Amino acid sequence: MPRFGKTSRLHRSTLHPDLQQLVDEVVESFDITVLCGHRNEKDQNEAYDNKKSKVKWPDSMHNQNPSLAVDIAPYPIRWPQKGTKSYAKDLGRFYMLAGYIRAKAEDMGIDIRGGHDWDGDFDIMDQDFDDLVHWELKSK
């Protein structure tokens, strides 16, 4: 059975209780790593500068305490690299995880949205910013 490592547990501890419950349920069946929960001002602005976020401090859901957003990746992480033989498979792992998270959250009554489908219309082609690891609570 998958379980969180030390860094994932640390990031998990910064999450809103609903997100903590969700990642705990997901890791029971799907090996994941928690990349980020709460971000302080320096980390948020660095994410913005590196084009990993579209907002500066304090406008991210990651900037709330506890964090209303979490970044999650399938473990082990294999970041999709365009032009490689494994690109489609590596990208597919992120979308397979997204479907699992979305279904698990719905079963648990947790209202979320993911960076793979910001508007929640199941059309991933209408995205202008793909953030496959990002999940945030919608109703908090």
C-alpha cells in the first residue's frame, strides 16, 4: 500500500482539513507525492516568476493558512518531456491521477477544481494555463 514520505507529510500538514482527507484517501490506492501545500510570500512570488503560477502573493489559494490548494503528482514523478518516447505515457499518468482525484473528491463531497481543467467542463483543450499538479477547494 502506498504511503507518504517525510516531505509529503510535511506539505500535507499545511492543508485545509478537507484536502488532508482527500489526499489521505487518494494515497490509499494511488501512489502520490504532495509537492506543495501552503506557500509563503517568497515561494509564491518565485512560483509566479518561474511561470508555475499566474498570481503573485497573496492571491493564490496556496497562500491561505491552512492552504486551500495542493499540488500533487503521481509517484515516482516522471515529468512529461515533449519530444521523448515516453511523453504520452508520462502525461497520461497525470491525467489518470486527475480522474481518480476528481472522482474521489466527488464521492467524499469535496468541491474541487484542478489545473488540468480549470472550468470543470471536461474539455482539456480549452486551457490557456495547464497546471496538472494543482487542486483547490472551490467553496471555501
